[in-house]
Amino acid sequence: MSVAFKGEKTSSKNAVWKFLIPSLIGVLLFLVPIKVNGEVTIGVGVLASFLLESAGDYIPHFILVLLTVTVALTLITVTFKPRVIIDRPFLKNIFQVGWFGITMRVFGLAVGVMTFFEIGPEFIASRNTGGVVLFDLAPVLLTWFLFAGILLPLLVEFGLMEFVGALLKKVMRPLFTLPGRSSIDTMASWMGAGTVGVLVTMKQYDEGYYTKREAAVIATTFSIASVAFSLVVANVAKIGHLFVPFYITVSIASVIAAIIMPRIPPLSRKADTYYEPVGQRIDETQPDGVSNLQWGWKQALDKASTAKSPIGLIKDGVETVMDIWLGLIPLVMSLGALALIVAEFTPVFNIISYPLVPLLELMQLPQAAEAAPTMLVGFADMFLPAVIGGSIEAEITRFVVAALSLTQLVYMSEIGILILRSNIPVSFVELFIIFIQRTIITLPIIVLIAHLFVFN
């Protein structure tokens, strides 16, 4: 199929195939759910799981090497400013950091060493703190981003985003104030992992396809937990037998939050301007008399015809992976461990959750005092509410706790750190505000559905 209008030349067959073949492979790898060993995942997830299972025992060793290399090169760069790093923008961006970055990287290495060798304070080396980030979170991120980073160009560089964007813009704009192309980010999260959705958003923002506001909204509102992870959370919370109504509840609450969140501060106050070093790289103005399908097809072929060579795309993919491995993993080790230490070894979340107890009692949730801390501890890690709430006897309360943890989306052990590490203009304080807002919006919806339809 080729489309020509307004005097423009008919697109070549070469551009058609250049759009169709890579985009189809990208869809199959990132967006099509498959069932492997009884679990729903995606192609990229299969590759990541295979590597994790094959080399799982050695990945923590590799992570320690990564942390050591990052700290060493960071200190060398900051102290001596070697030309081999300073003259290369990619390397300079990774290793030329401020005192906060240096501190976090050194602490991340310390966490890794103490956890791996089981030395130092228990609150750091514990299996529930340092152990979680070194043996659970970091290996998953490392393997997922290896394949996602290298293969992501198939999804975003050959016209699929443009094609889908044109078809869905009349749905996404009125409902969520977003371009149609953002639906791809959501699908990548839903089928694969929220981190993959954020990675798509980061790349699109850095390349001038999302404004500051759009990128901030998508990253904090549409990076939903995958179906597979949701099933794990449901089983940990001992409500696996209710998974269908559980996931429907999560989906309804997430959609309502996605409609509201872009329209209230802080997200509504983000500037609709593009990333300054790149500027605007997209024009969604559609000519009169041209259907959405025609316009999407033309946009897709234009994008495909200007895509980089395979070598250029592989180079970009490798740089993406190295940026995440050397820049993000140390932050996961440090900030992730700090968040878990606060959750596990301090009463902070218990104290700040006291005001929730009367609210939960008003909502007629049994064991409100036990449930309240789980409502906020998810800011540290999305998995913690289900683990802590799994001991609650009342099934309806476990249902609400698990569902809320999935609708809150923003958690510092993974998604939050990824957003802070990116160029997307969202601060730590704003992430916490967004987390609270999502809690306030989705909690009543989940409780209402639970009372009326699930446990009636």
C-alpha cells in the first residue's frame, strides 16, 4: 500500500518494507503476549528470562564489577578529567557527575560489597534490603534492559509510533491529553514491564517526539505493571483465585487515574515544550481531506525512510544499555537499598500512615491498622505491600492492598529511579506527590468495586 496526496510522490516499495518488517518484529517482541511455562510474557521477556536463568548465579558478580568500574571511572573523571572521557559526550554524560552522583555510586558499591560478602551492618546487608536490590531487582533490570535497549529501535525508529499515533490520537488526546503514539508506551508496559514503557518514553522525549508535560505524564501515569507481574502480586497476596476481577479492578482504577492526573498539578503545570538540545521533531498537523489511516501511513513511511543504518541503530542501542548499566544500576543499588532500609528498619511508614486508619475504617475495611502502612510503603517498592499485606486475614483487605500497590505505579526501587536518572523533568518531591495523588484517586475506586462486585 502506498499513499500519495497534495502533489507528493508515491512512497517507494523500499520504504514500505522498511516500515513493515522491523515494525512487525518490534510488535512481536514487545507487544504480543505469549505464554511460556504457564506465565504470560513477551519476546523480550523470554530472552531476558533465559539469560537470567542461564547466568543467574554469575549476574551478581557481574553487577559488582559494573559498580566497581562505574565508581573507579567516575572518580578518575571527576579528579583528573582525562581527555579520552571528557572529549566523548556519551562517556562524559555517564561519568562526569556531581557530588550527589558520586556519593550514590560509592554507597551503591558499598551496598553491593556488604550484601554479597555478608559483612557490615545488618540493615544494609540484610536479604530484605541490600539482598533485594543485588539479587532480585538489579539482575532483572540488567537482563531486561540488555535486550530492550538493543531491540527498542525496532519499535520506535521505523514508523510504528507514527502509524499508531495517527490512528489513536482522537482517543488519546481527549481522554488523556496525550498524542496517540503514547499508546505504544502503555502496551509495552502492559505486556512486558513498566520499566520498558519508561524506556520508550525516555527515548521519545530525548529525540523530540514528546513535550516535557507529555513525557512526565506518560512516565508516571502509563507505566503500568505487566499482566505477569500483577499475577505474581495477586498470588503473593493470596488472592490468585480472584485474578480476573482483581486485574479488571486495577485496570479501571488506572484508567480513571490516567484521565485525572494530567489535569491536576504538578503534571498539568509542566511546560508543553520539547527537550531543548533536540527541539521538536514531530508535526501532528494533519492536512484536510486526509484520513487518519492515510496520514499515519505517510508519516510511518517518512520515518522509515530516514531511519539510521543497522550499524547506527545497534550503536545507539549499545549506548542505551551502557548508560543504564553504568548510570542506573548504581542508583538502584543505593536509592533502592535506602528506600527498603526505611521500609524495613524504621517506623517511618507506620507513622505517616496513621491518618489513613480512620479513613480505611470509614471505608469498612477490616484490619485497617494493619493495612494502613502497606498503602504508603509501596513508594519504596511495588512488591512490599503484597508481601507485608499477605499476613492480613481479611481477604477483601488483601485484595485492596494488592490492587492499590499496582495502581500507585511510582516506586523508588525501580520506576522512580529510572525517571530521576532520565532527562524527563520530574523531581523526587513531585514523584512523591504523584504517588500520593494516585493513592487518593484509586483507593476509593478499588474499595468501591471490591465491596459492590467482588465481595458482595
